[in-house]
Amino acid sequence: MSTVQQHVRPRGRLYAFGSNGSGQLGIGHMEDVSRPAEVLRNDGNSITGALYVACGGNHTIVCLNHDELASTGENEDGRCITTSEKATDRLNPSMRAIFNTGAAGLLAATWSATFVVTSTGAVMVSGTGNSGELGLGHGRFSALQAETIPSFPPPGRSVVRLSACMAHVVAVLSNGEVWGWGKGRKGQLGRPSENVWTPRKLDDLGFFAIDAVCGKDFTCIFGSPSTGEIAVLGPSGNDRFGVRANAAAAVPGWKEVAASWGSIFVLLQTGEVVAWGRDDHGQLPPPNLPPLQAIAAGSEHCLGLTEAGQVLAWGWGEHGNCG
């Protein structure tokens, strides 16, 4: 499961590997794979023009050319935002075009829901969640078809970054504020530490937020790369992986950021990766890692693109996640 949207190169084809028990890889079958396999449309053609990818527990959403969405994987509860297919084709799981939303390219996924920022600035949601992560109000546990989160973002502001993990979502707004909703009992949505059913402004950070990433029980917010401000919200109580205790004081010169369920990764403009958190399955970067130009994180593993164009993987790879 990827915890944040990932930008891909639009001229290339899309490949996938790892856990695939619900057809979430979109490669024509439902077996786990440890070698990259091409992701196909349901008509058998290649996926091209992919700009962003978001992965939930058992589903995947892709934004194509800023104006089309495609999805694959578990969809019994509508998490794939499809209006025509109730469930994945179990005989040939593949990417199905959903509809032209005028998507702005911002995507995020919790375990069982999907979030899309449209070209009008609205945030659409579809799927299920028991802790407020749909953002539709107290007691709303499902959205079988896409619905717009009401009154968000506030007037005069727009969503510039969107991130999610298991059961909470955060949005960085154009004025540097960070708003969030969903599971918040570990302090991942600031104070008070409680589940949040509609978007709520997070604590005053003391700096202008540029980006944010979500782990299972925490949120990490970043300021300007020139100064490198950082704030970790949660996990309150048992910080067993040291996500907050071992956080860097600042990360000036950051280029990209990512998070797994229990670790935080910061790619610097030099190509070095600074990381801290859980490491019982090799989740933190190995020694002698070459300079990288991009990173992406799943639940307990990470990928890095070298300056030479090679893809490296490290972390927990039981289902082929690391190739």
C-alpha cells in the first residue's frame, strides 16, 4: 500500500509488482508477482499518459493526462470510484477508465477509500471508512459512488498536496495551512486527539507548510526546502518506532518526501536519503545507497530511482513488493 500519491513519467508505460490478491496491480490475473509486469487497460492496450498513482489496501487509482481516471482492484464498496462496474472483473483484472473528472492530478487513498481533487478544486471521495476518513460528516461510513466533501477547501484556498494512510487524510492548502480528517486518536491530526469526521485545520505549525506525508499513526509536515522546517504529529503515547523521538530537527534542501506505516523518508537535493522510524524488516535505507532522483514508499518497503535510471527496492518483500 502506498501512503501518498506518486508522480510518474507520463511518456512511459506503467508496470507493477507485489501483492495482487484483489487484482490491484491490473496485470490480468490475481497472483502476486515479484517481477515487473505491464499494467493494461481492460481492452488490452498499454497504460500511457499516467501522471499520478495512488494505492490503497487492495485497490489502485491512476490519473491519466489530467483529465481521466482509471482504477483496478477491490471495489465491492465503491472505493475504485467506478460508476459502471460494481466489482473487479475476477477473470481479467485490469485498469478500467472511470470517467472524465477534469482531475487536477492530486490523488490519495486510505485502506478502503479514494480521494481525488478535481479541476474545480473540489475533493471527491468514494469507498468506506469507520473513523471519519471519508470527511462526509459524523456517522458516514460509506460512499458507494463519488461524493464531494462539502465546504472544503475553504473559500480562497486550494489543495496543493494530498496525502493519506490507513485511516486518515491530510491536505496542504495554498496558504500554507494543513487540514485533516479521519482517525486521530494517536495525535496524527493534532489536538484534541480524536477521530475527525469533517476536515479540520491542524494545529498552528509556526511555518508555511509545503508538503505532508502520513504514516499509520502519524503525520509529518514539511516547510520550505530552503529552511527545512518539520513537524511530526503523533504517535502519542507509545512512539515505539521513534518516529517522533528520532525525527530530524530540520531537513533543509529536501526534494521529495514519503512515509511508510512506521518510517519517514526524505530525499535531499544531493540525492541522499535521510530516514528514521521502523527498521525491523530493513525499511530504512541500506548503506552505500547511490544518489537517487525519486523515491516512493509502500506500507513497509521503499523504492528509489537512481540517477542512472535504475529502480532499487528495500524493506519487507514477502509478497514480491521488492521484486
